[in-house]
Amino acid sequence: MSQLAAIVSGILEIPLNEVNDDVRPATVASWTSLRHVQLMAAVEESYGIKLAARELRTTRSVGKLRELLRTKGIEI
């Protein structure tokens, strides 16, 4: 999960060692709506994928983001 963790850490401005599947807006104050958009855009760019609008809206934790990437054929 290191590439994803680095993306999450950088966008949300949290220490890398604090990034885990339970990180979500309710547990990290810096996960705002703007940062959510930035996070999803960074994931799309880093992994060379395009996320559907519904995926962008419903992916609200690092764990869900990892699951989503797996459905796109990306192993984390």
C-alpha cells in the first residue's frame, strides 16, 4: 500500500505511519471535500485510471479506495 499511502499522506497532510484502511473523513479532520477531490484526482493520475462520478462520491475511506483499485485490476 506504499504508493497509495504516500498519496493519502501527502494530500491529507498526515504522517505516513498513520495511513491505514480506517482513515476516513470522520477520523481525519483534514479530509475535507476539497481534499477528497484532490485525493481522487491524484489516485487517477498516479494509477492511470478514470473513476466514475459515483465511485468518486462513494469512496470515503482508504480501505474502500484500496477495494476500488482492486476492482480496476490494481493490486495494492
